Amino acid sequence: MMKKIFSLWFFLLAIQASAQVSLDYYLQDGFEYNPEIPSPESVLGFQIGEWHASPEQVYRYMKILSEKSERVKLETIGRTYESRPLFWVTITHPDNMGRLEEIKSQRSLLRDPGQSENMIIQNMPVVAYMGYSIHGDEASGVNASLLAAYHFAAAEEIEDDLKNMVILMEPTLNPDGINRFASWVNANKSKNMNGDPLNRELNEPWPKGRTNHYWFDLNRDWLPVQHPESQARIAMIQDWKPNLVLDFHEMGTNKTFFFQPGIPSRNHPLTPRKNIELTKKIAQYHVRYLDQIGSLYYSEESFDDFYYGKGSTYPDVQGAIGILFEQASARGHLQESIHGPLSFPFAIRNQFTVSLSSFEAARDMRVELNEYMRDFYIDAATDANADANKAYIFGSKDDKGRSFHLAQLIQRHKVQLFSLKEDITINNVEFKADQAFIVPLDQGQYRLVKGMFEERTEFQDSLFYDVSAWTLPMAFNLESMALNSRILNLASVEEVIRPLNLPRGRVVGSPGAYAYAFEWKEYYSPKAVYQLMEKGYQVQVSHFPFETDPETRFMRGSILVRKGQKAASDQEFFLDLQEAARETGVVIYSLKTGNTSGIDLGSPKMEVIKKPKVALLVGEGISATQAGEIWHLLDQRMEMPITLLPIDRFDKADLNRYNVIILPKGNYRELDDMKGLKSWINSGGTLIATGKSLEWLNQPRIADFKFMKEVETDSSLQKSYASFDQEKGARVTGGAIFKAKLDNTHPIGYGYSEPEIFSFRNNNLFLKPSENPFANPMVYDQNPLASGYIHDQNLEQMKNTAVVQVHTLGKGKVIGFIDNPNFRAFWFGTNKLFLNAVFFGQTIKPGTGS
């Protein structure tokens, strides 16, 4: 009976919120508000929840708030890809505003056990970070931030509390996505709403507002920090070291409200048990506040804290407490749900309410939270001292770019880092000066470093909300190993203090050479090639090694550059080569003659390559995140113009404009003109497909990718119903790392010195090797698991299956990647496989495909 009354109360509250609400609907009793502080409505012109606030409106309100309140300071910390401001709002007592740098400096000592043991924690302010709506279509968070900022700036009763507290509020974690979503729902809102789930307002078109400009899920980027939003945020978080990190999200419409703890068995082992205890203690504040307004909620039944790249989990390896909030989403202004009409104001109210409960928890637990952070780093120092490993070394003797990017990633997390200053060989592995780095474990960020470098294949639970492995040296395909103290002390190193820059390349030689050449090993070699192609120079790829002298040997895949048909002076050509080298890190060599050892420069094995003209299919049914990863790689990193070709325009497109078409993972049943696509491939086009798009290619007989059938070995007559979710989830490969063998004599393998390579996968598609062994340039080995979780049956099926496969159709090629070589923009190690398909797919011999 009580449950029915409670559900009815929830229903009536939702009905009430679906009508026009006042500010009193949100604010709690017991507070007086300073009339000099403007309310959100007085600035925006509408009440919170009536419309979706745009990022520009949020910024304007926060700016005015900072001008009117002595408690508030607004700081712009960066720009999005679309040039929207990334900003923080610092809220504290006016007396603290002049000593913010002093407070930050004091907090930095918490990471130094030698300093923190004698600190007087009782006098230290607590710092709470509140981050709203990293997913742009989870809009109750960003709109609740307006109420929270108003409350913290204007409520008279919290004045004394703010003397011992600093609130760091990031109201719009994803301004570009928030803008995309707000524009859609506002443009399609009716005056008289009915909540029909089929209504246009509630069905935002592809790619939706969840992601940033390049369609990346920013809530997976806290550790990789590949995007400007994350880079600005992590810099500030590392600067401030907050005790409490709040992460406001939304979930399915038929859910209620979730707050952490998550499922206890799915926490990362490096996270201390005390973290979970404090999370549970904080949860009781949310219980009390949500009970007061009659909202349904749950905890410890969903989500996890394993992957350290999420907003609620990254803090757990920083001595902080991360809290995930998930509110059932109206996905607009009003939507029917199993609990009754779910209104936007109702969702906002819940998010605002837990902002207040978190404030009270931080206030009451101030000393305990600061003590926990101090002890976290003291314990980390003890663990580091007991660890048999004392440091990690990583690098590539061939590719400065990948080494630089991993070092840059690590440096962004305020991890102590050293550059190798002399060549050394350890266990027969060569590490080059200025191309390798050492990360000591005896530092405050010990646990984070372990989380970055560890190879883990055993787990307490077999279900993961996100990936189960992200071992960074594997992601970058770099040589790496743990070092003991003796080896570490033998190396000549220099601490990296300033932000790293990509090492510049150079041209060896002078103007007027016969030709110029460089190897394909550098990460940005494709960028250099495209830049020179754009300027009209002739570019060739060598399918065979050659030498100009005993000291200068060029491997397969090396690039030869000549003036070709371009009317350029020797000096202009040389300056263009210098510019390309400087920007990409490649070393370009001048060649005095075409007569070289191995093959001559006029050999048929020195093939002219055409400038890639790329079309990337996008639209409904296609994975926006995978399409975005490809777009970002080509546009941002390689600076190549590409066409984002909508799938519903494909049949009308003149395919002759392109020589490369890319099909990201997706469903392509809507494509009608298969004859046109086949004809285009027959004429010499290169079609690149990933993941499930390979299955679709079999239907119109464009290619013939064969897959292993799932094997079920369990013959049980009866199983416990309660175990269904666990058993089903255990078969999911959510994200793990596997060892593969690469044929680096194949154009797909150019630029890789060794055949061993690591591949990331998050699917259970197992591609049978082609009967033509030349068509399988990359296959999994007999023991493929390198790091992460995979079900035993899936692992057995994976052995010796294909990762990359080539099919031929007339003069053209179909190149299939079963895995995602561009995962989340930080899988630098396999990016070049994909780029090789773009640049060299045209050169693959017809007889080597299926």
C-alpha cells in the first residue's frame, strides 16, 4: 500500500511539473535569497524548464552572476572545436577570493606525503567540483546548474559554510553538443505538449546532441584527453585537486534516479576500499534530500567504477570521490513514462536537489574528505615503495610522433616524466635518446601510472559498463617495459618540466637534388604526403627497400617526392619540403641520383600514388562515434579535406568525385544503388569498411567476408533465472586488447618495423581468414589476449582469425577492418593501418585479394 501511495505521489509531482512552474518549485524551504542577485529567469527571459537554455545563455547568466555576486568568479579556460567558450565558475566566500592561489598551493601539498603528514587538515577548505551535462542531450544537468549557481550565489544561510568551501562549477561540459540538442528540442516544442514518445521534438536526428563536434563521447575522454574540452578540464582539476567530483547525467525515460555507489564488484582494484565507504556515506545525504521531495531513486544496482576515463571514475584514482548521477530523461520538455508524464522541470529539480545534498555532504565531511586525500597519497607512496617495479620506460626508435603523443597525454595528468638523453638497450630492446620517456613510480600519481601501464587479465566480475583495458603503451604500439631501480639509475634522463611539443623534422641536403625521399614510419608521414600532393608534387611509394648509401636505407613504404608536372623552382620545392618536414616530424633526404641499391628510382616497384579524395558515409544507421573518429583523424590530425556524405544522398552522388569511400560500422540497408557502387569499385575505387558494415557487404555481393558462427557449449537443462543477466553480460566483449601478427611487407603494414601489433576490439565478430593467404595482412595469433576481459569461448573462437582482410573487385579493392583502428582518438598504434588503406589501397596487387 505504501509503495502505491509513493508512486502516486511521484505521478502527481510529475503532472504538476509538466505545467508552467515557478522558481519556488525548485528552491527548498528555509532559505532567504539576496534580492541583489538576479534569478535565472530575470536574465534569460524564461523560467528554468520552460525552454532548454543554450550554452550562450548559460554563459551570459554566469557572467552576470559573477558581476553581481562577490561569491562568484567566472574564468574562461579554453574553446571548443566550434569556438564556444569553455568556462568554470568558482563559488566561495568573498574572503577566499583573494586567496584562491594560496588554497590551490596548499592543496598541492596533499599529493606530497613528505609535506602532508604535518598539515593541519582541520583548517583546510573542502573543494567540490560540479560538472553538468557532458552528454549534450542530457540537458537536465546544464539547466540545473543555473539554479545551483543562483542558490550558491544568493542564499544567505550558506554564507558561513562557504568560508570553508570552494565550489568549482562547470555548467556546460559539452557546449557544442548542448547547443545542438537545445536547438532541436526548442525548435520543435509545441505550446500544448502531450508527451507522445513519437513526437518530433523527442526524436532528435543523427548524430544527436550527446557528443561533441566530432561526435566523440567526452565522458570517455577524461584519461585520453584528446579533445579541447577534456584538456581544459583536466588542467583545472589537476590544478585544484577537488575532494568531491559530481558528474550529472541522464538515462532512459522509464528509469528513475540513480546515484553511486555502483555495483560493488565492479570497482577498479586500484581504488581504495575507503573510497567506497565514503561514497556510501555521501549517498545518505542524497537519500534524505530526495525523500523530502518524493522522488524515486536507486543505488548499487547499475554502472561501475572500473574504467578510469569517465567523469565519475577518474577522481577515484586522484584521491577524490567521484559521484555519478543519472536522471530519467524527458529528452525534450515532456514525455510519457511508465511512472507517468516525465517533465523537463521535474528532471531538473532532481538534479538541483542532489547538487544541494552534495553541498551539505561536502560541508559536513570536509575534514574527512581532506584526510582521505592526504592518506590516499601517503598509502600510494607506501605501495610504490613496496612495488618491485620502480618505473616504466616507453618509446619508439622509428616514430617520434607516437612517443610524443603518449608523453603528452601522461604529462597532462601532472605525472612526473623524464626524457631519455642517451641511447640504451634493455633486454635486447633499443630505446633512443629524445624518443623515449621514463615514468617513475615513486610519485604522488603512483596509482594513476599503474592504471595507465598495467596489463590486467583477471577480474573480480565479468561485466563491464565500459572497456576492461586501456594499457597505453599497447594503444600507442610502443616498446615498453617495467624497470627496476638499478636500470632506472643507470639511465641519463632529464625531467620534462615544460609542455611538450611535437619534434620538428628537417630536410637533409640542399635545393636542386635529383629527388627527395622519406620513410613512412613517422606518425605524421601521411600528413606530409598529403601536404605535398596538395601543392602539386609527384609522390611515389616504394614497394621494395632501397639504399642511397650504406648509412641511408629506405624500407618498403618509403616515399619518393619529385617536382613532377609542377612548375616550381628548386628553391620553392625545397622550401615546401622544409615546411612539410617541420610540421610533421619527418626527416626528408635529398637524393643525388636515381641509381640506388635495391631498386632504382625509376623501377615499376616505385609506384605513383593518387591523392586520396575521400567520402565518409554518415547518417542514420551509422555509428556516429566511429564516423567521428575517422573524421577527426583525417581532418584534425592529417589535415585532409573529406566529404561527409549523407547516406540518404549516396544514390544521387557522383561517385567519380572520390577514389576512397569509407563505411564506418553501421547498417546500410537503405542504400539502393549497389550497381553504382560496384561499378565504382570495378573502375579502381578503394572501399574501406569496419565492424558490422562487413556483414552488410556480403548481402549485395560486393565482397565475401565469412564469419565464425557463435558456439554454445553449455548443455544445461535448467539454469537460475537470477543468473541470466550475469551470464549474458559475460559474453559481451566490452573492450579489450589483443595481440596480432602484421605482414609489414603488405601495403597495409607499411611503416611498421615489427610484425607484432596490438589491436583493440569491442565486438564478437570473428572473421574467418581468406583462403587466399595473401589477403590476410593482419591476423590474431594463437594466444591473442594481451589485456582486458573476454569470455573463454569468445577467446577460443578468436584465435587465428583475421583482423584485416582485402577483397578485390575488378580494378578496385574492398578493405575490411573487423576491429576499430581509430578507437576514441587515442589508439595511435593502429591509426596507420587505416591510413595505409586510404593512401595505399589503390596499390594492392589484384591477385592478393579474396
